[in-house]
Amino acid sequence: MDLRFGDGMPTDEERAAVDALLGPPESSWAGADRGGTDTADLRWARGGREARDRRDQLLPALHALNDRVGWISEGALDYVCRRLTVPPAEAYGVATFYAMFSVRPRPATVLHVCTDLACTAAGADELSAAVAARLGPENGVRIERSPCLGLCERAPAALVIRAGASARPAFEDEAVQAESGGPGAAAPGDGKGRRGRPTHATAVCAPATPDTAVHAATSPESAPTEPAAHAAAPQTGNPALTPTTRPTPPTSLILLRRIGTTDPTSLDDYRAHGGCTALRRAFALGPAGVIREVTDAGLVGRGGAAFPTGRKWQATAAQPDHPHHLVCNADESEPGTFKDRVLMEGDPYALVEAMTIAAYATGAHRGHLYLRGEYPRALARLTHAVRQARTRGLLGDDVLGQGYAFDIEIRRGAGAYICGEETALFNSIEGHRGEPRSKPPFPVEKGLFGKPTVENNVETLVNVLPILTMGAEAYAAIGTPASTGPKLFCVSGTVARPGVYELPFGATLGELLALAGVRGNLHAVLLGGAAGGFVRPDELDIPLTFEGTREAGTTLGSGVVMAFDDTVPLPRLLLRIAEFFRDESCGQCVPCRVGTVRQEEALHRIVDRTGADAAPDIALLREVGRAMRDASICGLGQTAWNAVESAIDRLGAYR
């Protein structure tokens, strides 16, 4: 791919997909038909400045092509570049950055089989081999081994995406899917578009078997409906799983209380269960009052960094440069993490309300919700919730009649773990490769589009609602003085009741695993996901707080807890972690780009060796790990060695 445009031309299908998003081109320069006699408009670029201002539409345009055709041809990419005046080389760099896109021809149907930690422990390799033996390109299906799909409580998991034209406008598809149980539900008709073409469809298959995966891949429009969101939250509707033994309140759920009791597609039902109460109190307090409540409550970020939320909001609100932006990071891609998915699928209006409060407090009038591309049901639910909120006056030019304007735009990711890093996420939204930026300047000064930006993940934002309804003092009484409030934990692996659990900070690892019910002989527990660390079965008294896990020499991270019994081969698990970081490194900095490859190579060499035979490679691993930790630009490289190091030092791997 060059800086120049090529000779390839888009097909009618590709042109229609892009035009449906961007509108028809205004001139031949921007991609209109050049077959006529009037070619005067090729001598200058009318509207070039406006097109450059739409560079942020590059990722949605690539999604439009991928959804409609299944891959991105050179002619289609050239057409997008002309429409947005993006150099082809830069657009090619973006299109090849994301795992869900392909710039080579492939079948319209792609079956993504998760081969990450929880799914590997549940037999994902055997599932992938069995499906590959029955399906292939000759069946019109491409099988791809995928990193974590965020379905760890139903491992092993698979996701089917079939490209095709929409039978109706996209927003209508999403609303129908939301009201009928989400993508994967049987839709009216035969799965064909208006002219007999296949329609775009997705289907989640979890837990997957060879039979169910093959059926979903060949007939995604008739695949069984996904389980309700509350199925992933075992505590909902089960008082026996409420941790009443803790002396610290609450003895009932706070963040998960509407999951399973409220219709996630109904705004009226949401309001009947306490919805919008926090937003009304926010308007009564004013922006400064909201920030004061969040600060006094001691809320810290739930994504792993544990930065004080009130301080971040105050720093953004105080910036004189405008406009301010709000970004919700819903790109949870850490293996073992799925709590944000459960919140978005089961209580989408809560996130809309929380984003509105955060924007009001920080002076933002536009919010971007960056959502994992592998979450089709969450996309449908949130699209429907945003549309309903806009219709009912909870979003728009005059929110609740208070004279405050705010709206939310949903942006889909496309399979890049690194985009969970806030500045990489900003680059992705802006239409660039999702590579982290050097700091300073920090996002509160120059973030999205170079303007002051506050970025929080889903769980952090949803915690704002009980802070305003309960009051800061009551909220701060939950948990510990340094880690206040409730926390969501994603429990998976060899447990009887995998899912999302809500506990007050300060509960122990053993108490959490007792609720989930460990199966077999517990061999190891991974805290914090692939970027976290292993602990031994005799360390279950570790308090689940940020400070408690630090003192124990591990990390809480985003709340991942993966239990493994003695049937799971630890060396193979460590090798899968190394493969994950090698695949997900953006390649921008040398320590991470080279270090993740060297780490994987060393683990390949010693996967079946122990003792003195492994000693040289273990020494090399330590050297490479220190270099990545000290010199990498962002958290991916800085934490890529954590799990391997803890397995060697705490669990005695390779002895």
C-alpha cells in the first residue's frame, strides 16, 4: 500500500456500505462517478477541509465494509480514503491493526473460537479442532482462533459474524434484537435481505460444543438465544450467595441490583426501579457538588490503576480549554474480564445515566462510548437505550429540562487489547492506529481531539449512581478506608458457579471462591487477568483491596479471579499468556515489541522442561521481563511479565 491511490475500484456493494455511513459523495474528487463529461470538479478538492475533519469516521467506515462484505479490498479502502482524504498508507495501517478486519479475501461467515485462559482450561483447543474438521472455506466459513471473547463464565465460547446487507436500517435491527433477546435470537424471515442477499448476523455460542458451533456458523440467524444477562451474575435472585458474614455493609447488592429484576430494554421499568434519581440529584447539587460527593466517597478507578475519580474529574473541569470530552472505556479485553459486559447487557440505562452525570460534572457536552467489537448484544442494548433516552429527553439539547445539552455516540472497537489504554483508545476514535501516546500531556489536559478529556470504565461510572443516591458518607462506609464501596469480581475457571460477583472491598479471596464453589483440587489462582499474578491455594486470606493485594505482592487489577485445579497444565497456561501479549503488542516501542516475542520463545523452549534444563531460559525471562517493565511506553509491556514471574516465584513452575 502506497501514499498514492491505486487503480482498484470499489464494487457497488462496497460503495453502498460506505455511502450509507458517510452519505453520497459530493464530487468526483471525493469518489463520485467519473464516467460523465463534466470532470471539472477533479481539478480541486471541494469540501476537503470538511472531509479531513471527519477522519474519526475511518474506523466506522471500515466496520461498515467488514459488516457488509466480510473483508476490506484495496478498491474499497481507496474509496474510503477519497471520501475522508486520508492517505492510503495510513488507512492501510489502521485496517491491518485490528484483529476483526481482513484486507485479504475471506468467506462472509467467520467463526471466532476463543482460545484464551478460561476457554483453554475448558477444552477450547479440542473444540477448535473438532469444528475445523467439519467446517472450512468450502462450507463458506472461516475459523479463527480468537483471544478472550469476554464470555469466560460460559467457556468454551465462540462468536459467529456473518457479513451481509441489512434487511432494514441498522438502528432498527439493533432495537429489534434488543427487544427480542439480543443478537443470536431467531429473527423473522429466512435470513435474507430484500433482494435475497444474506443479511448481516451475529451469534454467540457459549458454552460451545462442536454441534452447536457448527449450527451457529451455518445458520447464525436461527442460533439459540443467548442466556439472560443475570445468568452471568449468580448472586441475583439467590440470597444464599449474598455475603452476610461480612460485618461491613451492604448485605444486599448495589451495582447488580437491577440485573435480572429490570427489563433492560424498558426505560419505564428502569425508572420504576430507581433510575434517574441520581441524575436529578446531580442537577440539584451542581457540577462542583457532584465532584465533591465523588471525592468524599473515595471512589477510585475500577480498571486497575485505582486513580481517584474525583481528582480526575476536578482536573478536567478546571481546564480553560474547551470543548471537554467524556469517554467511557467499554473495551474490556483483559482475559477473564466480563463484568462490564454484564452491566451493559443487563442495565444499559444505568450507564447512560452515569455518563450524563460525569459529563455534567466535568463540563462535557458529548460522550463517546468505546465498546468492544466482540459484544454484539451489548451493542444492541446500548444503541436501543441511547435512542430511547434521546427520545424521552434524557439525552439531547435539554436533558430533563435543565438546560444542559449532552449526547452519546457509540464507537465499536475491532479487536485490539491495547485500545483499553486510554490514549490508544483516543487514537482509535480519531481514526489512527490504536497506539499509546507518551505522557505528559495527560488526558485531562490534552486528550481526545487534543481537548481536556475524562476517561472512565463502565464499572467506575456506574458506581457514581449509588454515591449520589446513598450519599458520600454512606458509600464510604462500605469496604475499607482506603478502598471504599462495592467491587465486581469476574470469577471463572474450575469453579461450580462462574460469573460476576459483587462484594464490598475487604472480603477475602477465600470468601469469594467459597461463593463460586471451587471444583477439584485447587492448584493456583490468577488475580488480575493476564497482566496480573498467580497466588497459591494457601494464600486465600488475601484481602481483596488494592492495598491488600499490593502488600501480598500481587495485584487486584480489574477484578479477575481465575481458579485452576491440578488438571490444568500450568506451563501451557503461561505459554498462552505469552502468546496473548505477543499478539496484542502494538509494536510501537522496542522493549515490548521485541520483549514479548523473546518471552514467548523462551517459554516455548521450556514448556516441557524443568529443573536445571530450564535455568538458562528462566534467567533470560527475568532479564527480558525487567527490560519490558522498566522501558515500555504503556501498561501492556510493563505488565507482560507479571503472571510468568509470579508462576515461577510463587508456584515454583519449571522446578
